[in-house]
Amino acid sequence: MTVEPGDGWRPASAVNPHRRPIELIGALGFVVAIHVTAAYALWTHRHFAADAATMTLQVDIIAPTVTPPRSPPTAEQRHPPPTSQREKPRQRPPPLQPLLSTPLRAAAAAVVAVAEPEPAVDPPAATTAPTLPAPRAPVALGSELSVVCHHRPAPAYPPLSRRIEETGEVLVRVELGEDGSVAAARIERGSGHQRLDEAALAAVRGWRCSVPPAFGRGARAVALQPFRFVLQ
């Protein structure tokens, strides 16, 4: 049986030549889309993995609060004292007794009676000091001083007083002891110049005298000795 091609059938080579390139482009685009999707998915996975690796997690650890155990209540705490206590009845003060002068005197007398008497102490015997003979008053020699004093050098004229021409008269009071030495000497009347007065005293203190026997034993003689300082 022989079949002859009619008008409705055409060989493959006779199909529209523009249809095959379109199919190839569509298939190629589909493949490219799959690759792009896979590449995007891979890139997204790596990006999130890197972020997860670099992420720092900070955790603050808070210590739990420790509450000390409560001590068991004591007996006083278990049984608190009653809030209201019975008030004690107030005691009335004793009535005041009138003060009298008589009881005070009696008490003073009682104290005096109870007190023990102090032992009597004999007063110390009065000691009598030995009576010493009153010292005799010095006897004035008058002009006899030059007679009783065998060693009486004249005072030296101070060099400075001589240079500045100091002059004057000094009156010295001389008191002799029992042995004839000068016991005391003082200026009775000064010359007005200290150097001249000191020169007169220094000279008198070196004198040696003898008390006349007529004055008696233990007598002290007193005389006034003048000195004149004159430049020639």
C-alpha cells in the first residue's frame, strides 16, 4: 500500500525554521535562571554564616540574693508583754511635821555628848633665850684718831680725776673693832665726785689702829676722818 503525502502532512524539515531557536533560547534562559538562583542561595547562606560567626553574645550573670535564715523567735518574742499594765496605786506622802527649834537644839546636844573628848595636850614649855649683854655703843674718838692709828696711809689721787682737775673734800665715818682694825667705813659727806669718794674709802679700810684701854674691854671706837683733794 502506498501512501502519498497529501496537503495536511509535512516532513520535519518542512516545519517553521524560526521555532527551534526560540525553544533553545527559552531552555537556555531557564538553565541560567536556575544557576542564578543557586548562586544567590549559596551567597546568602555564606553571608548569614559569617554574621553568625562574628556575633558576640554578652551575658551578665547576676548572683542570686541570699537571705539569711530567720532565727527562731525567743520566748519573750513569742509571748510579748501586755501593752497595758496595771498602774500602781500612788502612795500619799507623809504629812509634813512642823519644824520646831527645840528638836534641833536637842540633836546638837546629842552630837556633843557622843563626840569623844580630845586628849588634852600640854602647852609646850616656853623656852627662854639666854640673855645676851647689850652691845656697847661706839665711843667717839674725836680728834684722837690720828693718835690711835699708827698705820694710816693717805688716799691716792685718782689719775683721771687729776687729769680732769676734780677736787673736793670727803668726810668718812670710821668704826674700829676690838682689835683695832677698821670694822666699817662709809661716806658721811661726799665730795661730789665718785672717784674721790672711793679713793678715800679704800685708804681708810687699810688702816691699822689700837683702841685706848681707857675705853674698856669690848669697846668700839668711832671717828670722822676728813680728806681734802687739792691740785697744786
